[in-house]
Amino acid sequence: MIAEAKSSNPRTAAADVQPVDITVNVALSSTGVPVITFDGLTYRNNVQVDASQADFTFTVVPDLPPGASAKFAGDPIGPINWMTPGSGQPIPQPGYITDLALSDDRMVLTFTDWNTATAPLYVLVSFSVNIDYTPAGGEGTVLSSHLPGAADDPYTSHDPTIINVDPT
């Protein structure tokens, strides 16, 4: 699984409400490996919220061969994993995230982020998404955009001078 932010938005000017539209692109690489990319992020796996409230809308946009499908994962895994900014370790849903809702067709995920930081500070929302991917005529599987520290994706530092081992 490969995940990356294709294009980034600069930090917005402070306002009362900050709309955040994120496109979750699901396509096959040239080698046939499913790839998840994001448009609309501030950084690779997170969004900087410097308004008092940010209304997030994630939309799955599949670019797949005929017969293949992609949508947000449902229960029990769920569509999104929350992470600590920086280390990317999984955490429970933060209290400042409310109104999490998944559309009936599991193509749109929305939630509200309440910026609890005192200006000029800001909240950094860090996450990975889970996608139900079914190839044409094949068995479905759940893909994660990136979840460092998970059993199937060991934590790796971006700093080559650090020995990459699972965090203690």
C-alpha cells in the first residue's frame, strides 16, 4: 500500500469556520498495487486547523478498472484512524473531533474539529483512512492509507540516523 499527499494547501488565515475538503483518490499503480493519495492536506497525513472550527469532508474518488470498487471501510474497522501528529502512533478519537458521520454509500466521511488551542497556536489533525477495496471479480480487502506502529506496518523514522525499531 502506498499513500501520499499529491498536492498540499498552504495554512489558511484564521477564521471562525474553516472548510476542509479532502479527496481520497484510490487507483492502481503501474504494477497493479492499490494506491491511496490525498488532495487537500496541509502535510502528508494531517491538516493544520487554525480556525476555531473546521468542518471536514473526505470524499472517495475511485479511478479503477471496470468492476473494481473502493469505499470507506465500515464496522468493525471503521473509515478513519486517529494518530498523534509527528510520531503517527494510533490514538482514540480526540474529544475535539465531533459529529463523525459516514454516508450510506460509504463514499463521504464528515466530521467537525474544534480548535482547542489558544491563538496563535493551532490544532494538527492527523489520521489515516481505511478503504474497502474489491478488485474486478476478486475478494475484497481493507487498505489503510498509512498507520505507523500497526502490526502490519512497523514504525519507521524518516531520519536515517535513527535506528528504526518499534516504539516502546
